[in-house]
Amino acid sequence: MDKSIRRLEFENLWGLLKQKREKQSSSFYTLKATKMRSSLLGKLFRRAYQKDSVVAWRSSFVPSEILFALDIIPFAPEGVIAMFANSHLTDEILRVAEDHGCSRDTCSFLRGIEGSVINDYMPMPDFLIATSLYCHGSAQVFKSLSKKYNKDFFYIDVPFHYERPYAVDYVAKQLEDMMKKIAEKSNRKFDIDKLKQAIIYSNQASDYFAKVNKLRMHKPSPMLGGEAIDYAVMLAHTFGIPEMVDICKTLYEELKERVDKGIGAVEEEKHRILWRQLRPYYTNTLFDYIERTHKAVIVFEEANCVYWKEMDPEQPFKSLAKKLLSNYGFGQVQRWLDFTNSFVIDYSIDGVIEFAHWGCRYLSASTQIVKDKILQSKNIPILVIDGDCIDRRDYSDGQVKTRIDAFIEILNRKKGYKK
Amino acid sequence: MQKTWVGEEKIKTEDLRIKIRKRGERMSGAIELVQNEYLIKEFIKTVKKRNEQFLKNKTSPIIGWCNTYVPEEIILAFGITPYRIMGAPTSISLSKAYLCGNISGNVQSLLECALRGDYKFLDGMIIGASTDATKKLFDAWLRYAGTPFNHLFDIPKFIYEGVYKHYRESINSLVEEIEAHFGNKITESSLKEAILVCNKTRVLLTALSNLRKDNNPPISSLEMLEICKLAMVSDKRFFNNELESLLTKIKITDIKNSAYRILLTGSFQDQPWLLESIEENNALVVCEDLCTGLRYYTGLVDEDVEPIEAITKRYIEKKPPSATLVSIDQRADFIFKLINEFKIDGVVYHILKFDDPYLFEFPDMKEFLESKFIPMLRIETEYTTSTMGQVKTRLQAFIETLKFTKYRKIEVDKNG
């Protein structure tokens, strides 16, 4: 397959975007860093459609540091589907995938990828890489698409028993082998120094982001959850380049200034909310309603947690393996419970909201245990909104808002607020 | 031929088949069919009775397991009885409090059965981490099911060169935890003995299933399902002896069966209603590529190599893969081989609602089977019988269409 097809793929997509893009509320973008973030993601997105780029499709958590060290564009189709949903492009894409045999009960991120490929909206990959972290479906879909494109598929097998002594070396070897193979196949130099540099950038960025997370513990919270949650996409996909360091540094400085001046994300913060899982990408009004209307600020999102320790650039593969293995959502649920417990304490949480993505078996299934083992004993209410991050066909704005009203009412009563 | 135990057993089982085929002059086929049915019923009754007694007067520990990638050999080598737990197609109420609703029905049902006390006799439980749902089942099981010993057996998700190490480590982890909890040790000889026992079960079940390659299958799919389920929950030595004896007695009949020959593949399926629904439409399920079928008993552990290595090789290489192993190419090849061997007229691809590996695999499998002009029907069911009516109608229509494809096939064969 000739890579000049990418031009056609981009034109297909651009035509649709121009037709359908609805002006989304940009009022959440209050920070310069957020604009820098959009600009970086846009730049990477456009480069992925260029003929001369080497593009690797990667599922969440595939270390982008390795790809940047090889001068390969990491392309995260799941993130792009979220962008399509934001532009209301997914109705058609999902329908096409369903006609092709994909069930509506599967994850709509993955279904969206299948539909986009059928419609030629995605840039043709040179490689596809998936990990065993979290969901099982992404590896299946990537493997299937690798056959369609006749491109190499790489799989990073991360053991579920992350604490086993062999795990770090086992994952590290896979990462090293993968980098060597990709370098060889794409005529890139396997330059370990470039990887070490990428690890240094990654460390700097994650250090700033961890400080950002710490600033968000402040009362009143300096940042809106509606603005913060989309950083999760960037956290998963752009570690290892200096631009990421600039963005995280700018974000830190902007929030620090707000904290120093005592400026909160909203006036009169009433409640502090912990957000679990992702968000519905086709609407921005939900967060607006919770945060600005009800003054219940989403002070932290679990997806934005910097759970890994500083990496050692002298041992890049081992460090990246440790990063993968330290993902709190992976492995038995106890580790996740411990993290949730610390979030609740550190961020002075009043209530928890979870947006339970319909196609996800992995994240939603732990909710009851979190409720039973962590939240009940602390008397912290949780609202679980069953919905779909991408597929808006069954979303009912009114119903969701009614449930939020009831939830806020509970929080108000607990705090003794009057209506 | 290599003179290994496995090789010898193969010859032995082949001898059984020859014996069966050469059995004297044949009486009228109808009488043989009735006799077969009686013999199978008696066999099932005997094994079930023995199981009941065993559970009543338990003399050794029992460990439950789910998922066919959990190596029974290891459990057996500890002197512990492996017991496959299966759900029940009753309504789900208790497990809803601990698992979300969009998880496949059989997983919910397993927890439901545990919560209502059906598995109280278990001394331990091993859950295979094959899907997102089973990983989450383990989290809930550990906290609410009340089994004294619990282990999550990690299963690799993709076949590649490093996968053997992963699986071996999973075995090591299992051995360490059983040793620590039950206080006894595994030895090389106990492991080899366990391999022999499990291999024998596989050989016998394969021989029984292969009887259906003939045009006049002496055993029905319902009987095969029942026997395979019994193999998973019985004292294997007793089961093997009984099944060996049954195999020598089963008679091949001359009655030609013109029913359409169906291959059933897809999600976990242990309930008879689906098979009954297919077979009430002039069709016979002659091959089950299921966890309660070929995926359980196909592929032997080589006894000539180091036991753990041999077990690893069996589960990764020799056992027919399930969709959880991201293995569409291997699965497609295997299914195509079965289609030829069992002279299949049509494939029923069954998916349990929310069972991701099969939901995601389906479009590729559909493309593959279409490219080979093999009729296929996809059906999606709940684990309970709530979708039975709808499924029956679809099956009826599908089997009706097989008439035309079969007729076309005969015409093509006739005219070259």
C-alpha cells in the first residue's frame, strides 16, 4: 500500500470536519498551557498524515518515549476517536462499523477505529503496537487492522502479576526487542542516547505534572476538571519530547500563580469531586453544569494520576517497564483501592462521580468494590453515570442532569447548605 | 512411531476404535442406536453417582477452576482434585451488587453461584485471567465468595516467542501459592503421573468425539457435552476407566443420517438448550470448538520433556486457541481443518452477550468463512434461556438455507 494514500485519508477527514464541526464550548480553555497542548496534539496529528512520516499506531500506555527516540510519529487512534466524537463525527463511523459486524456492546473507541478505517479517515500506519494493559479488545482490533494494512503488529505483554520478580526484565526485553525491530524496519538508527534523552524529557514533564496534581489539592482548586480531564490523553501519548516539558511547566506556573493569589477555578467552591474514568466527548455541557452551575469542582481525575516513579535514563528499558508495571489500574484491584483512598484523603473529596463507559468491562467492574471498601466507610457518596464516551445515540442530557441534581442535593445536605 | 506413553496411548485408543469398527456382524442399526444410548446413559449415571459420593465423603481437597488455560495437571499433582465450576442459567441477583451489568452472563453466574453457596465444598479457587471480565471476577471472588484459597492464574494474551516464559511463570506462581497454602510439595513423579492421567482423559474424549466424523454418529452432541463436563469435575482415574470401557462397547450403526452437520464455535457454552435448539431442526452438532469441547481435550502434554516445559507447550501450542489469545489466524486455520475433517455443512458462531474476545473476533472470522463459502450464522445469547425463542427462529431459518448450499455443493461435486 502506497503511503500517498494518507493525503486522500486526510482529505476525506478534513471534508467531514469542515462540514460537521460544531462550535464546542471553548470556555473551559482558560489556561495558556491548554492551548499549547491542543497545538502540540494538532501538530502531531497533521504529521501523521504526511507521506514521508513513519507512523506507529499505539494503544494507550505504549511508551511514546521509544517512538520519539526513533523519530516516529505516535498516533493514538483511541484519542483521535475522542476528537471525532467532540466534532460529532462518530454517528456515521459507528454505524459503518456495526454494519461490518462490530457489536454495539463493544467499546465504542475501538468500534470507532474500525469504522474510521473502513471509511479511510485514519492515516495508514507503518506499525501497530498494543499492550496488555487494561482492555483486551485493543490488541484484537490492532492485530486485525495490521492484517488489513499488511503492516507489522507488536504486542507488549505486561504480566498481570506485576510484582513477580521476572516481570521487569520480561517487559524490558520486549521493549528493547521492539525498538530494535522497528528501527531496522523503518531505517531509523537505534540510538540509545536519544532514548535516554527522551526519558529525561519524560521525567521533567512528569515531575511538573505531579506538581500540578499537588497544586490541585489546594482549596479552592485552581483548575476546572473539565479542562484538566483532557490532559489524560496527552499524558498517555506525548511523553519524551521537550514540547511536553514546556506544556507541563507552563501549566504548573499558571496554577502556582492562581494558588499564590488565592484564585479558584470557580467562585465559592462548594464541593470537591473526584472523577473516575473518562468523559463523554460529544458534550462539554456536563462538566459545565457540575462545576459552574453547582460549584462542585472536579478537583482531580484518576486518569491524570502520575503513578510511576522517576525513571533512570541509564536504564531506559527497565525504567519504562517499571512504569508500565506500576500502572495502578492494572493488576488486582487492591492497588487501585489504595490509590483511590489516597486521592480521597489528599484532595479532601466530598463526593465521587464515575462515568461508566458502556463497552468497558475492566474499569466499571471495580466500582462496587471501591464503594464497598473505600467510600462507604468514609461516608462519601458516589454517583455512577452509565453512558458511553463516544456513542452519543443513547445519551440523554436531561436525565443525566437530573441525576446530578439529586447527587448535589445529597452533598448539600451533608454539608448543611440550604437550597 | 515414537514409543512414548502418549504414543502408546494413541495406539491403544486407535486399537479401541478398530475393535469398535470390526465388531462382528452388525445387527440392525436401530437396535445398536438404542443400545448406545443406554450405555451412555448408564455411564453418565455411574460417574455422576461416584461424584456425588466423592463430594459427600471428601477425603482430599478440591480446587475449583475456570478457563481451559488453567493446567489441571498441576492441581492433580498436589493430590488435589481439580473441579471446573460452571454457572447456572438462573436469574442473576446477588452478583449484581459486586459486578457491573455489562459483563458476560457466565461470569456473573459463577459469582452468583458462589454467593448463594453452591461451591461451599471447594477448598480453593483458581480463576484464569483470560479476559477483562474474569480478572474482575477474581477481585470480587477474593472478597466475597469465601473460598479459603484463591489464585488468579495469569494467561498471556498473544502468541509470540516470549509467551512461553510468561506461561511458565504463571505455573511457578501457582505452584508456590498452592504449596504455601496447602503445605504439601509437588514432585516430578507426581507431576508426571498427573500428566498421564490428564492425557488419558484427553485421548479418550478425542476418540469419543471422533466417532462423529462418520456419517452415522453413534453419540449425540448433548451426550458429548455431558460427558465432557463430567470429565472436568470427576475423579479422573475413575472417569478414565469408565470411559475406556464405554468406548469398547459403543457400536457403529449403519443408519445413514442425512441431517445437516454443524460446527458450533464461540463463547463458553455449557447449557444443553442451544444444542437442543439446533438439533430439533434436522441438524446435528458434530463438532464443538468450545471450552466445554475440543478446546478442553485436544492436544496432549509430551511426557518426554521436562514436565513444566511440556505443560507450557501444550497450553500455548497444542491446545486449540480461544479468541482470548488474539489468535484469529490460528483459530481460522483450526476451524477450517475441523470443517473438512467433520464434513461440516454450516457453522454456528455463538457469542455470549458482552463477551469481548468473540465480539471482536467475529468480523474477521465472518470474512474468513465467507471467503471459503462456508455458511455461517452468528447468534448472541444471554447465559440464561431468556433469548431462547428468538434464537430458535434464527436457527430454523439458517438450517433451512443449508438445504440450498448443500444441494449446490452436491451439484458442484457431481459436475466437477
